[in-house]
Amino acid sequence: IMSVESDIAQIRSILNTKYDKTGGYISGSVSVAGNVTVAGTMSAPRVIGAKWNANDLAELFATNMDIPVGYIVMLDTESVEERYTIAVKGKGPLVGVVSDEYGFLLGGEPRKGYVPISLTGRVNVFINGTIKAGEAVTLSDIPGIAVAADINDEVIGIAVETKKTVGIGKVRIKVK
């Protein structure tokens, strides 16, 4: 039985002699005991048993506008094609919040014409007014901006921290 150190040394030796250090690929299985650091983007068609230090699951949604991070998004019900836009109260179903802290991003690489929308997890949202941790969050009368929800409002998430100041600021919510 080989030690972990000798396994790693053997893998390094194979990689250094058989593969260009500026690119290339390995086919088959590779097992590493220890840490792996990737400087850049790592892609995989399927990941099992992963642990991530990020806050939410996001998906790229088609849009024809720049939507700021922290804004609530809705389906654009006036578009013929599937498109998403800044949420306006009473105009369509709420979908999620624009995120830049996603741990998982569905739909490929971020690109023009698409915006990453948090589907579940914790994300910062712009909110108007005060809110206590545990209160439900909905869309305010200001497009894209959240507010503490009333009993009959469509809920986008639950505040996980308290905001004691009036006016618009960011607060972390758990997206539903």
C-alpha cells in the first residue's frame, strides 16, 4: 500500500512528464487525498458529495436589461419569449433575487443577456424600511426593492438578519 505522499508524488510525476502545464486533460479517474486549489473556473457535468463555501443556488435567466445585484426579479409576462425583468408589484410572479454569491450556477457561464437569479439559499436583497430576522419579505411599491411582507403578500423569502434603519439598504434573506 502506497502512502498518500507517494500517491501525490506519482500523480505529479505523471502530470509533469505527460501533460503540457498550460492546458490539457486527464481521462479516467483521479483521486487526491488532500486539498485541490483551482485558480479559475472548475466545470463538471455532475458533482457528488461536494462542500461549498457559498450561499445560494442560482440559475441564469434571459433578460434584455441590466438588473442590479440584490434586486427582485419577475417573469416578464408581456414578452413573447421567456424573459425576466425587474419585478413590479402586481405585474407578474416573483422568481428570485439577482445574486453574485452563488455556489452553484445553472445554465453555464455568466454572459450578456442573462442574469444569475438565486433560486434558494441566502442572498442579499435591497429592502425599504426596517425588518426583523424571521419576518417574511415581499416586493415593495418600488420596482425590484423588497419590504417586510403582510399576511396576504407573495413571499420571496425570510429575513435572516435585522435591519433597524429606515430607507433602502441591504439585508440577507433566505430565498424560498
